Amino acid sequence: MKMTKVDPYLHAVLVLHGTGKEVSQEGIVAVVKAAGGEPDEAKAKVLSDAVKDVNFEELLENVATIAAAPAAAPAAPAEGGESNEEEKEEEEPNEEKKEEQAAEGLANLFG
């Protein structure tokens, strides 16, 4: 099984947030250094600036929702045309896809 490399700077941000500390360049550098890494000051600054206005509670809730959501099975066509239920089922995957794209975009930002 291939292991995916995880960005230590992203983890530093999550550790800082999870412990109630300010997500700052200095904090990110300290966490990376404490983990035995050689921190890149410029990368830490860019990341701290990038996440300044991020609502982590909402982000983490969306990520948890996406991870827990089972794949929706396609609905069988109803006889006599589409019903309101089918229209709702078509809308939900689009909303789910938007959330997935947002989470992927954020993941790309960090690494």
C-alpha cells in the first residue's frame, strides 16, 4: 500500500488551530521545528497569510461530511416523467460535488 506524503505545514496549521493557538508564521515554524523538520520561513508565511480568514470549524465539518457521505446510487426513471424526488436527487450530487471540489482546492493550496 502506497503511503501519501502529508504536508507538515498543513498539520502545523491544524495543530495550532486544535490547541486554540493563533495560526501564525512563527507558530507554524515552531510546530515544524518541534517535529524535527527544517522549517521554510517563506512557506510558513505564505500559508499563515492564506489561512488567515479560513473558518476551520466549517471547513472541518464539510470535510467530515464529504468523507462520511456514501455514494448516491442513481435513481431509476419513474414511469410518466420526472417527479420532484428525482429533481432533488439530481441537485444533491451537484452540491456534494461542489463541496468535494472546495475540499480538493483547499488541499491543493496546502500541498
